[in-house]
Amino acid sequence: MAIIQPQFMPTPSIEIERTLSYAKKHVIRLSGPALGRPPSQIEKQKAAQKQARQDELDRIPIEGKFGQGKRRFSLAKIMSKLDNTSETVIAVVFLMMNLEKWLKSLFFICFYFFMSPIFQIQGACRTIKCQLEFRFGYLRNQIGFLSLLYLQKQIVQEALCRFSSIKILLDKQHRGQNNETIYFEQNSTKGVDMCGIAGLISFNQKERFEPVLNRMLASMHHRGPDATGIYCSDNAGLGHTRLSIIDLSGGYQPIHNEEKNLWVVFNGEIFNYPELTAQLKEKGHRFYTQSDTETIVHLYEEYGSGLFEHLNGQFAIAIWDHSRQQLLLGRDRMGIRPLFYHQKGRRFSFASEIKALLTDPAIGRRLNPKTLADVFTCWAPVDPLTAFEGIYQIPPAHYAVLNRDGLKLHRYWQLDFTETDDHDKSEEDWAGQMQALILDAARIRLRADVSVGAYLSGGIDSTYISTLVKNNFNNKLNTFSVGFTDKNFDESRFQQTALSAIQTQHHGIECSEDDIGKLFAQVVWHAETPTIRTAPAPLMMLSALVRKSDFKVVLTGEGADEIFAGYNIFKEAKIRRFWAKHPESAIRPQLLRKLYPYVFNKETGRSNAFLFGFFKKNLQDVDSPVYSHLIRWQNTSHLLGFFQKGFLPPESDLTAFTRRITDQLPEAFSQWPVLGQAQYLESTLFLSNYLLSTQGDRMSMANSVEGRYPFLDHRVVELAARIPSKLRLNGLNEKFLLKKIARGQVPDEVANRSKQPYRAPISRCFLHKNAPEYVSEMLSGQAVKKAGYFDYQRIKRLVDKCRQKDGMLASERENMALVAILSTQLLDHQFIQSFPVYSGEPMDHTVVENQTK
């Protein structure tokens, strides 16, 4: 089998050697700055002496695991010296690893420890503690730091390096009070607060949660390589893996309130947390961290489940109320951060990713035929379903309450396109209000203790956001973009135009068909759902570039097309409604040629017959609440014919699917303008479950990068939904108000360019003469029949047709079919047939609170 199964633990950063060089140079800096003040002359001399001793040690040949002869140390001896030392800080430093023979796995570690009185304390003053912190820079999974504190014969270990073969647990005598069991941080990485969360709640018999939580967190290591933490009580276990952005030295989760009866794990960012914290302090709440996470705990104390209405952010939150024996789960308004769950009887589990849930042996693994039909119809799962049977997601703008009576789901916010009554407002008034809100949305999304970059696609959305940041907040903005070797998809010309105007420090990467083919298996592993597009693969490459450039946070222009009516689907619906008034007109449908120049060109040879045959379907069903999307769904639903007969449930046809979507629409939907109706469908069906997940969160978090979306600030979304329809789509001029705001700040060539949807090559990535081996294996008769989803003869005809043309498929529908089938086969292989069993060392955690009786 040529497929390389994705692993839980990511590969080392390619920046290791550069960072290791820096670590060697700066490791023995123990003077004043480590304590927060300038060094004195004496301290400089002491530091120089220590450096000289270190240099002498570096010249000694090192063999074996911990050295040899007189310089062979054991942790037991070190710990015994800690017990016998008074008024002394013992610093144990994990020094250097020889990485020259990395591929042969020859790691040499030298332990060197020394004693140095830090303070001379007079009399009985024995309560002073001192923390020395040794930071080696970012060397994920290889090297970190160890800080030990000594205070009146009590040692508190603050942090350990992350190195999977080293596991140091303190003896019972060094454990904390109040039944806490303390394990320790494994990584010295500096960063952001983007994370993964997991949890188990059981109202059945007593259960040990920690082993399962360990596996869940290990499976999401890419979401938070900086720290992990676990809380356990008799009925609940919460786990967290952290990518630190705010309060780098603190803010470790799970976080609790003063009484330790409320515990929270949190994935994402609360952008208005400073304002909320100030308000809560005025109300008497006391904080022990500087993180946005603790704000959530105190908001719950103040407002209960109403806390979500106060948050401006992108989040998935879990709060365990130990006193009430109740779990509260919540997700942000637009569905930027994921949150999945499984419930069987009185046992409940949740996680940021499905693979984490599947590490629990109590949860079965089977793809959901209903969801497969949805993806093969509308491109994405439909809330609350996922690609796996029995696993669901908390829908955007919802919270759930779990207690002994069961699970109840509640909506706390609704996207509303009701026509505004502000008829006296001018375009300038709307533009001024919108510009101020977008600026503030960008401002609060720059809140981080690390550098924030920006994606630059070459379109008006990302260019405007980058311009706002560059001109108002950050003159050293770094931008990132992806181009394509296939010029049919490449937007590099517009990216260069934008760069010439805003002058950022730019990083670019070029994506080829071979790149997409090689990456696609990893894309499916992280997406955890079938996809009918290859577009996520270049975005995974782009996030890898961001991480390689030492950035963890990027702003993007995602969301502007949904809220300002930027997609062709909105213009297409408008043209078809115009055409439906005179269905026999030969002139009106010609507007569609201008809308899709890449469909109607000399290469494709699309004729009027195709135009009429394709776009005239359901032309006069203008009263349908889903009229705007019928063409797309009808076209994609033809892919359902590739499934085996009898595999899909009876209600999987387009009629049943349309009825199901219609039944879920808000009560006021019929009173909205038709443009608002189309925008609602796009935002709720496509934005959250495809763009922000398969193309967004999953591809960025695969490389531990957080995306932030100023256009999806709920204040911006609410205002955009209130403005008159003509200011969103003026004739066939999309994003009319945004263009008005951006004009003068964004180059005219970028602002006035025709809308080019983000696409990537498809068929030639998989079926040309040098295609990846796994494609043939996944589409072979043996693999297809073993999985049992598809009609192999239909797949064989499609593959043979493609190979005869060296990978070229002219039909968009055939391209979508190929990707959809291949991604489903990969999903089955990775998660059903060959799901990896975690067999590594248990992860060591920042803090484990054990409240079991």
C-alpha cells in the first residue's frame, strides 16, 4: 500500500537548525533580564563565568544517554540534591541535541546542572521564591526548557521540554495541594491561543477519563503543540491542547473560577475580552490570569448561558459546572471554530475534531450515507450532521446544555436580512458606518502577544484588509499568497499590483498539479469529510508557509463575498429571474456568458444549446425559497448516480433534500428580499461547513496557524444584512458598498477586476502519467468494492476517459465526481479501515485537576 497514513504527531519544523544555533548561543543568559531588570556589573561577570564553564563542557565528548563516567547523571540523584539544598535555586537545563544525523535518529542529550545562590536572605525571611526561565526558541517536539523553583523545601516544576522519549513525573511528595495532580508543560514554544478541546461526561458508572483524553489530545496535537492540560472529576473530564497567542506564560487550560467548581476549555479567541474583563472586575470578579479564557468563566458566573451574547469572537467553548453537574457547550455565530459531539445513553463526548472522538473505543466508525448524499448535492454536510454516523456538530450560533435529563440545543443568534427602515440614510452614511466597523473589527483582531500577518489573494477583500492594517496599525505587515503554475487559476498579477501599492513584507508560494496530488490525502485527513474540490490543498501549503515564516496568526478577507453578495450565484439568480419574465427571449440569457467567461470560451466550445439546456432548468420556479441554489444543487446531484444502488437512503434525492432545507428556514425568511434569501442559504450551507472548515480551520490548523476574519465580525455581518440590497448588488455590480469604501485605498485594477472565484486544478492532479500511486489504489476495483459505496463500472468509465486524455476532463461535473469519489475512498481508508491506533507515550500535561473521590 503506497498510502502513508497520516500520523498524530507532526514532523519537525524545518527551522530547527537555525533555532538550535540561536539556542546554543543564548542558553546561559541568567543575568538581570531573566528577572525583569538590567544586569549589574557583578551579574555580568557571573554570567560570563557560567558561560565559560558551559563552553568547557561543550568541548567534552558526549556519549550515551546522559553522559559517561563522572559526568553521568540520573534524575534520582538530581532530585535528591533538590531535597537537601536550602535557599538555592537548582536549574536543570536540557542542553543540546546533535541533529547532524537526524535521519538516523542518533540523538545525544547532555544534562548539565549547577548550583548558584541567587539571593542572600537575612534572618527568617524564607518566603522569597525565584523563577529562572531558560528559553531555547521554537524547537517543537525536540528541545525546550526546564524551570525548577525551590521554596522552603518545596519544588514546583513549571515547564518541561517536549521530547516524546523523555517523561518526567514528580514524586508524590512534590505534587500540589487540594488533590491536584500536576504534570508539566513539554514545550517552550511562544505563540497564540488557538487550540483543540475535548471532553467526556458520564452519568453512568464511574469511569477513568484520563486514558481516553490522552488519546484525544494526542490526535489533535497539530491544533495546539504548545501545551496540554486535563481536568477530571467523578462525572467529567476536560482536555485542552494549546497554541498560545495571548498570555503566553499563563492562561493554561483548563481554567477555573475562585471556588474551582467551574472549569472551562476553550478553542479560539474572544476579541473583546479586555473590555469584558474590565466590566467583570468592576462587578467584583477576581482574575488569576491575563487570558481571554478566564473571562468566559466569570461571564458564566454573571450571565449563565446568556454569556454568548456578550462575546465578540470565534470560539468553541465547554464549561463544566461541577455544582450543577451540567455541561455547557457553545459555538460562535458564524461557525468559524468547530465543535463535534457523540452521545450514547448517559455518556457524552465532544472534541474540536472528529478524529479525536474516534480514538475513543466506545465510539463506532461508519460513514453516514445521508451526509455523503448531502455533500454530493450541496458540496458540504448539512447541520448538525457530519460524515460519520452518530457524530454531530453544534451548529453555528447555538449552545447546548447537557445534564442528567439529556442534551438540549438552543439558538442564541440569528442571521437576519429583514429590510431596513433607514430609508433616509445616504450611500455615504452607510459607507462611513461600515468603514468604521470594519476598521474596528480589524483592530481587535490584531490583539495578540505574537506577530499577526495577512493573506493576500489579489482580490479586493484581502487587499482592503491588508491595506487597513498596514496604514493604521502595523507598518511592518507580512503578507502571504499562493499562486499556481497553471495560469488558468493563477492570480499572481493582481497580487503584485496590490503589493506595489501597500508595500508589505511578502511571502509567496507556487502550487502545481503535482503538489495538489501529493497533498490531497493529508487534506482529507484534516478535513474529515468528502470534498468535491481540490481548493483546500493550496491553502494547506499556504498555512505551511505562514508557519515556516514564524507566524501563527493571519487575517483573511473570507466572508466578504457572503455578506456583500460577491459570488456569481447571486448574479446568476438575478439574471434567471429576469429571464423567467420572458422565458423565450434569446437575448436575456446571453448575460450569463459575461458572468462565466471561463465556461463559455473557445476552449470549451460551449454553445447556446448548452446555455439554454443548463440554465433554463427550473427557470420559472421563482417562488421556490431556494430558487437561487437550485441550478447548483441539480447539477451536483447528478453525482449521486455513482453510488451503488440501495446504498443511499430513500430521502437522498434532490426533491427530498430541497424539502429538508426548506423546512429548516427561519420563519421570517419569506419576508426577506430575494437577495437576502440567497445570501442566507450561502452563509448557512456553504460558508460554515465548507469555506470556514474544509478550506479554513482545518487547513490552517493542520500547520498550527490561526485565521482571523474581520468581515465576519458579527457587528459587520449584522450591518451588511441591514443595508439596502442595491448597495450589496447594484445591477450586476457585486460588493457595491465595499468597493465604494475601498476605492482610493485599493488599486483600481484590483477593485474593478471581474470576480474570479478561487479554484484549483482537479483531474490532472490525479490521473496524468506521473500521478500519485495512491490514486490508482483508491480507485481500483478491489478498493472500491471493499469500501462498498460506489458502482465500480461507472468509476472505471470515468477514470478511463480521463486517462485517455492524460488527465484532462473538460466537464466541471466530471471533475467534481472524480474528487468526490476519491476523497470518499480516502476517508474510508483513513478513518474506517485503517484508523491509526495511538500507541505512543502518554502526553504530559500542564495541569491535571483530579477531583475524583
